[in-house]
Amino acid sequence: MKSLHAQHHPLADTGYQLTVLTQAEVEGAHQPLFATRLREAGLLPLRPTGITVMQVNVGKMCNQTCRHCHVDAGPDRTEIMTRATMQQCLDALRQTPIEVVDLTGGAPEMNPDFRWFVEQISALGREVIVRCNLTIIVANPKYYDLPEFFARHRVRVVSSLPHFSAVRTDAQRGEGVFGRSIKALRMLNEAGYGVEGTGLSLDLVYNPSGAFLPGNQAALEREFKQRLVREHGVVFNSLLTITNLPISRFLEYLLDSGNYESYLDKLVQAYNPVAAANVMCRSTLSIGWDGQLYDCDFNQQLDLLVDGRAPQHIRDFDLAALNERSIVVNQHCYGCTAGAGSSCGGATT
Amino acid sequence: MEKATYYNPADLAKFGNITEWQPEMGRKFFDYYGEVFKDGALTEREKSLIALAVAHAVQCPYCIDAYTTDSLQKGADEAQMMEAVHVAAAIKGGAALVHSVQMMNKAKELSM
Ligand code: SF4
Ligand code: SF4
């Protein structure tokens, strides 16, 4: 499977994605503007509560091409963060108390300077989260020692596993992904990840493989724990449920399968004002592979830069100005406020 | 004009409107309904799968629509959902067949 970008698909154009997303409002007005809902909740303009997480997308290259990928990542994507840009991130980090650096991609481990970057962040005494897709660990012998590398730097590993059934996982992430993911999870367990008493944290991310919302996070966690240990001898710490946002390849899937309207209705109907107050962009700064700044990884993939009154590139980093910015919102934001809410850390309420 | 059919998928979302003509009973029903499906001695997922099976037994297209979505949301997979429907089918089939004992009794009573 190719990325939308490589297919020259119309949805590879983020301007077109935004047109699709706002059309429903223009036509039927039955999907009210997200900004209107925020205004009703007294949250407009949406302001940061203080940046505590720096999320760095180190590149769009990935060994997988998942159907729902909001990054449109894949082996054919060549956008990758350079060491010079990583250095700018480190310089910014040094002047702030931000405690957590969340590395994402693509498969972040495919960036040639990935290990160097992790070492530098950890040398600054900050916690590193790696969003690891699991299969990368077994993709090539040069990655086999990743679990030990992670353990050495006390990296928190957050990994996608949309289901404990092979059928549902493979439908979303590709043929054979479930089996390889289980193999990688065993290697992580062997390195101490997810094992009680080691302090090495391994969280799994559940996101629905289809046009429906995630269920109760605690109930799903119980089910995943039972099934994974019983059927595969695998253990982990927490399950984070994440709602699929209607952008990029998930948007393509929704349009192709005829689920677009009903999915958006579901998100809008499930709007939860408590979740609106807790959206992750209020505490996160997202940095793109080229050093540009965004409110979150979703806005990044829609090319929605941070508000122009704040610095828009990491080289001009200014924490105070960024903490004063207005967050850029659009209709895709309904994905963060549906039901129990959704963020890179799972449910928000 | 919309094509008239006995079942319209859009009507599912209007279920709540039944309170318009009988608010008191409607409200009591929905309160009870909500209570029944909460996590309890059975998990929410188990209850959703039971509802899915019953939906097939009573052959309600609204309920099949609703509880297919709900089962998926609660984390059930295809195998669990199909097994739930087989349970409904087995009970429905069994219920028909077990009455054949009555048929056999009657036939024997009438026969030489
Ligand atoms: S969802 Fe993750 S693993 Fe899948 S293609 Fe996108 S970046 Fe890669
Ligand atoms: S999509 Fe991004 S900007 Fe919108 S609410 Fe979610 S985190 Fe915030």
C-alpha cells in the first residue's frame, strides 16, 4: 500500500481535507462549528494551560502503512528531521522546565539520529516517551536491541495494538502485523517493560479499527490484559484509548466506505464539554520534522501552524509567547472531545 | 420525498422521542435501560453481546444496528459476535425442536 502522498491522491492536499471537513457545516448546518461549542463552554479562544509536553515528530517514514494513519506515513515518505533541527529542540528544551519529550513519527526509530536524540534528551534529565509501532523492533536486525536501548534510558514506551484479535489488528495495520507485534511485545517484556517492579513502563494504545468510537478505557484494559496474558503471555501497564480523527488516511477510509457523515455525526453527538476543557493541545507543543510549530500532531498533519503571533519555528522558541497563544481549532477537533475525550495519553475525563 | 419503508435507519436516533407522548413511562424506561447496561456482575461488553444475540432472536433491525456498533465499541471481535448470534440461533432452533416432543406425544396418542 502507498501513502496518499505517493498516490497523488486529492486528500494528500491538506487544504482539500479542510474543505471536506467544513463542508458539512456549510451545507446542512447540522454539524455546528467546533469553535461555537467552545464559545458556549466559555473556552474560546482556546488557551494553553501551560506547556508540559514537547511532542516531536521526527519524520513521516514508517515501515508500515496503516489504513487509519493520520500522518499518511509509510516507507515511501522521505521527510525526516535532521540533527540540526533536533539540536534546536534541545536548545529550546534547555531553557524550559518542560519535563516530557514525546517522540513520534512515522516510526521514530527509523530516523538515523533517533538514538542520539534520545541520549541527549535523557542527558538533560527529561523523560522520553517513544511512540513505537512494535513491528519496527523485529523489522531488521539493527533494531533488535531497541528494547535494551529503551531500558538503558528509562524511555516510556507507548505502542499501538488496536485489538487482541489478529483479524481486527491486521485489518487496520496490515497483514501479519499482529504476530510481529506480539513478538516485539515479548522482547519488550524480556527487557523488563510492563513487568511489575522494574519501573519500565509499557502502555498500549487502542484505537478502533473502523468507523466507531472507543469503548470504556478501564473495561477495555481489563479485557486486553486478560487476553494478552492468557493467549500470548504478554504483560503491559496501561491501555490508552484514542479516537480516530477524521483526517488523512482515516478520512479517506471514511469517505470510501460511505461512513463519513455518520462518523462525524457520532463525534458531534458525543461532544463532551468536560473533555473540551482537557484537550491535550492546552499542555502540548508539537514540532514538525522541519522544525515548524503546531498545537498538536493532528494540526501538524493538516499544516495548521500555531497562531502567527507566536513563534512558528523551533529556532525562535519563546515559551512565554507560546503559552499566550490562541490554539487553532477546526471540525476535526470533535475527535478529541467525543465521549470520555481522547488524547495521546488516552481518555481525558 | 424519502422512499417509504417500514424500517428507516434514521428512526433509531429518534428512539428518545417516545417520551413526547408519555414522558413519565418513557423516562422510567430509559432510566431502567441505562441502569441495565452498566458494568455490574456482567461487564458492559458481555451485556452488549447478550443484547446483540437477543436482537437477532427478536429480529429487530434497529437493535442489530445499535448492538453491532456497541459490541465493536466495547471491544468485541467478529468471532465473539458471531458466537453470540449462534447462541441465539441455537436457542431459537432448540425451542422449535424441543416442541417436537409434544408432537411425538400427540402423534403417539392418536396412533395405534
Ligand atoms: S499509524 Fe503509526 S505505524 Fe501505522 S503507518 Fe502511521 S505512523 Fe506508521
Ligand atoms: S485536534 Fe489538536 S487542536 Fe484540536 S482539540 Fe485536538 S489536540 Fe486540540
